[in-house]
Amino acid sequence: MTVHENAPLSGLRWVVVTGDRETVFRELGAHFAERIRDIRSRADAQWSALMSRVEQEAVGERMRRIEASTRRLCPVESRELDLLAEGAGVPAFDLWVYNLRGDLGRDGTGCSDVSLATSDALVVGHNEDGAADSADDVCLVTLVVEGDPSMTVVWYPGFLPANSFVATEAGTVWGLDHLPVVDPDANGAGRHFVARHAQRSRSGREAIDRVRSVPCAGGFSFNIGDRETGRALMIENAAGVVVTTDASADAPCLWHTNHLRFVGEPGPGMQPAAGDESLVESRTRGERLSGQLDERRAGRPGAVLDAESVFAALRSDGVLNRSTGLWTFTTTVADLANDRIVVQGRGEPTTMALGAFAAGRVLEAEARA
């Protein structure tokens, strides 16, 4: 087993953990134990608020039902979280509460995604957004677990590494967008666990099948690029409802923010009321992102977007978040067809080989002007 600190990438700490599953997750928790305990102790932050919520009888009962369902549907990933807690010296219950934040009712944070499939490019772009007080926590972690494809994740210490942006050596790239389910499916699995379960797959086909076959208690839009099949797709998996939308020749570019786009008329409890502040913000940001993509398409030869256009759209005003309540921590744009990724965290954008990024190798990283 090894724990190795790479040089920071665009200002993001980067840790690579190698070994068998039990050791990797226990050591990941131990390596970040101080940071995880610090996040847990912040009295005015989300984790503390969640711990108070589950003291309410109805929320506590929902939490117990969803945890039991998650352990049944995703046993390997559930064990991984228990090991992370053990390594960090934090009660497993506390980490379960934190990781089920979007499965216990609505969670107001947000992200933005673009999936693009053309004859020249296969692109997944993702803005990772959250409360500004988490900015210093966000880092990169590479998991090299025996029996799994290696993968690099934009990570919040304390979470199962899965819920943000992920690139795997199996040739899949993932951007995850929160969907604010009001009435979760207590027979589903925690969305972080569904994501991790799918990302461990040895192929894109298997990964997509896993997302579609395990219902989320809460909701994610799984925005996926698969190098083997050339597919770019978005899967909305929310409160037991699953809808898949592929990029196509007629619509090669898909975008997503933090509201249901493909389900049709959402059923009761699947999303907040129409005038909800976070829902309005998501739709406004989505319209801005769509407009930016249209503008850049119009200015491109043949009206075809590329990875650089996607990156520019994600970094544009009104899409890039810069408020205390919603801050963009990272922008990552991967072009699977051309084995390139650009990452912007707290520093300047950095471009490197996508395969090297997924494996935790930094030799090919280069700063972009």
C-alpha cells in the first residue's frame, strides 16, 4: 500500500492511494483524518446541520431506511464508507449522514455539465460548485484499488469519492449534477453509492447498466462519456425514476444544471415548487450555459463545438459561480477522443493526457496560457 502526494494541479492538492480495497479506504481516511474531523466540527456548516436534522423522528427514520437499502443494493461501496470512517476516527453514522445529504430531502448546492459527441470529439465538461466555505477542502484523489480501474476524483474529504467529476482508466468520464428531490425513494440507494458502484465498472456499457439498474433515493444527473462506444449521454436517476438521453447527430451537445430536464412532467415530490429560489437559479444558469454554447457554435467552422468551446462556456459569466452560497471550485473538460483534459482549480488551467490524469500520473501536465 502506498499513499503518495503528487505536485498540486492547478492549485489542487493531489493524493494517490494504492492497494487493496480495505487498505486504500482506511488509509485515505487516516491521511485526511484531521481535515475530515475539522469539517465535522464546523458548527455553522452543512454537516452539523444534517446531524441536527436526523435527530427529528421522521428524518431519522428515513435515514435508517435509506441506509439499510443502500447496504443491500451497494454492499461494496457501503463497506468503503465504513472503512473511510474507521481510518478517519469518525463515527460511521456521522459519515453516513453526511453522504446521504441529498437523499434525506433537498440539497441546494449545484453544478453545471456539458456532454458533446461529434465526429472529431467526445467531450464531458463539468463545473463543480458548492458553498464557498468548502473551497479549501476540495482536492484531487486517485484511487488505485486492486481489481478496479484506477480513477481520479474531484473530492470533498468525508464523502465517498464519486459525487463530482471522475475520470477512470476504463475509458469513462463522469460529471454529476445534484437534483433536489423533495420526497426521496426510501427503497433506493444513496446517490453517492450508486455513482461509486457504477464508476467501478470495467467498461462503459457495464457502468451505464449499473446507473440505470440501481435507483437513487435522492437524485443525480449522471453525465457520462464512454470512449469505447463513443457515447455522450445524460442519465437522470431521481427518486426511483430513470431517464436516459444520448447526444446524437441531430443534437450533439447536451447540457445540464440542477433541475430535471428529460423526465417530462416530474411527479409529486420529485423537485421543488416552480418558484423555489434554487430551482430558479438552476434554470437561469442553464439558460445562460445554453446561450453561451449557441454563441460559440455559431462562431466555429461548420458550427461544431469542441473541448475549448465547452471550457469557455463553463467559465463564462453567469455560469461560473462566484457567490458565498454557490462557488465554482473546479472546471474540468475531458476530450476522450483525443486523450486530453484541462483542469482549472484555484490556479491557472492545466492540460494533460486524460489517461495519465485517471491513473494519477503527472508527467504530462502542462500549464495553459
